[in-house]
Amino acid sequence: MKPGEFVAFIAALMAVNALGVDLMLPALADIGHQLGIATANHRQWIITAYMLGFGAGQLVYGPLADRYGRRPILLVTLVGFVAASVFAAGSQTFAGLLGARVLQGLMSASTRVLAVAIVRDRYSGRQMARTLSVAQMIFFLVPIMAPSLGQVLLAFGPWRFIFYALAGFAAFVLAWTVLRLRESLPVDRRSPLSMMALKQAYRLTLTNRFSAGYAVAASMTFGGIIAFVSSAQQIFVDEFHAGERFTILFAICAFSMGCASFANSRLVERLGTRLISQSALLALIGLSILHLLVIAAGRESLVTYMLFQALSMTCIGLCGSNFGAMAMEPVGHIAGTASSIQGFITSVGAVVVGSVIGQSYNGTTWPLAIGYLGIGIVVLGIVYLVEGGRLFQARHGT
């Protein structure tokens, strides 16, 4: 593929996962009503179940991709995602839907692992961060459009149409893979699938402080996104009574992350991953403190919430791809397995963080604001330890 098509393809892989999370957000209330979900906060498990499968599945695909190549693993799992989406559409119980959602997550986990590994096969350092940023800029258009698309699908049929749409998009990406993607991992660079090789790869990934540290940092910031996505409908509909504007308001917040990725793609090769991400962390902490002061003063409104949420997600967007690139930098020679391990840490950690914050929803924006402040402080501490107490200093060209 030429560079433009390559970036678009990586973005499409990422979009499979993004649509799996965001497309059904407008339908959560309908799903809860039809399947008898009595407690509103329990609807969040439709998102959480998917993310649990997404996190767990990543442990498998990296070693398989390092042994057999990227392309065959991607083909099999895209077929699996199509099947899981059809199963979800046919679910008659809440438990059945959650099972299908876990299966969807297990299958879509390959898209995250292989997208990063395929990019790492071609690029490294700041160029890798720039490529991921451009792909994520396109990818973040999906959350902007997904709730609106979901709302359109609901206008023409029941919530089950949404899962059929997911199957259709995955089938499109599958066809693109079959027709255009060449294998990016040569045979002579493939690793044997053995316990010894896996043990060595796991040891290297988990003991390297940059690899493990930035994976944990990424999990915390990603947790902030999950917390927002899980509780967004309740905040906009129940607290601010803005249900008719939900898709537009959600799109504005997602658009802020897209802008952050675009800015990062333009600046990262000049300023470096560390300067950008660490500055964004300090900004997130400052914004969270200001937001809490506004809430405490009784001045919170839809306008103030949107302002602070959009700016906070901009900060998170400036951290994401940079943390990922820095985590992968020392383990490029085992990119598939390392991406699996880091992806598992990032996804499962994010589910824990996001669920704690999301399930704390009490009809106000307090839990989300406190959660973002906690995320910012903890991640800054992690980065401080990983960097040996030296912040804002480039290292190895990053």
C-alpha cells in the first residue's frame, strides 16, 4: 500500500473496535428496556463486557502474529467478529448479549494488536508516533459519527440493526485485507511459538521500565475515555436533560480528541513524544482541579461540563499515541508479542479504571471530575518514575 492508503487501512482496523464500543450508545436505553435491565448503571456492562474480551484477547494474537505473520491472524479474527456481531443481533437475554459482546471483544482485540505491530514493522520512534497519530485522527472521526449513525439505524429498525451494521463494516475491512494487505513480517523475522520464546518476550516486555511503565500509563488515560463513554448517556440525558442533543454533544467531545491527534501528528517529530505527553498531563491535572472548583461552587452546567470534558479529552488524546509509541520503542524486535502484552495491560487496566469511575456515577459530574484528577496525578507519578525523575527531556530521538 502507498502511505495514504496504509494510514487509512490502519484507521479502518482501529475503527472496527471504535464502532464496537460507540455505535450502540444511543440504543442502551432501548436494549435495557427490551432485555429487562432494571438498574441504569448495569447498562454500562454492555460496554464493559466488550472491553474485557478486548483486553483478554490481546494476549493471544501477538505471539500468533509473530509466529505465523500478521495477515492470516487478521483474516481469521475479522471473520470471527462478523459472526459475533450476528450472534449479538440475535440475543434474547441480557446474559446472551453480554456473552456475544465478550466474543466481539475477543475477536476485535486482533485489530489493536496487529495495527500497532504492522505500523511498527514499517516505522519506529517519532515517525511511528506520527503515523499512529494520523491514523488515530481518522479513527477519532468514528466516535464523532458513530452515535449519530446508531441513531439513524434506530430510526429504521430495532437496536439489533446496529449489530448487523457492525458485521457489515467488519466484512468490508475483511475484503480490504484480502485484496490489498501484504504480509509485513518476513519469514526470517518470525519467532518460534515456544514457551521459552514467549517467556523471554514476556520478561523483556514486562521488565523494561519504558515498555511496562508507559503501558500502565496508557491504561490509566484510556480508562478516562471508557469512564466517559460508559456514563455519557446518563450524564447528558439524566443530569442535563439533553437527550435530543446527545449525539451532537458526544461528537463534540470526540472531535476534541481528533483535533489532539491531528496536532500531535504535526508536532511530534519536532517537539518529541515526551514534551507533548507530559505537558498534556499537567494540563489535565489543572483542568480537573478547576472543574472540581466549578462543581463545588454550584456553577456546573451543560456548557461548563462540555468545556472541561472536551479540554480534558484533548489532553488524553495527546497522551495516547505518544505513550504507545514510547512503550513499543525498546521492544520493536518482538512487536507482535509486545503489542499483545501492552494491549492487555492497557485494555484491562482501562476497564478497571473506567468501571470504577463509571459505576460511581451518582447523578452528578463529581465522579468523572475526581476520576480525571486521580488519573492525571497517578500517571504523572508513573512517568516521573519511568523517566528517572527527568521530565521534558527527549530520549533516543523520542
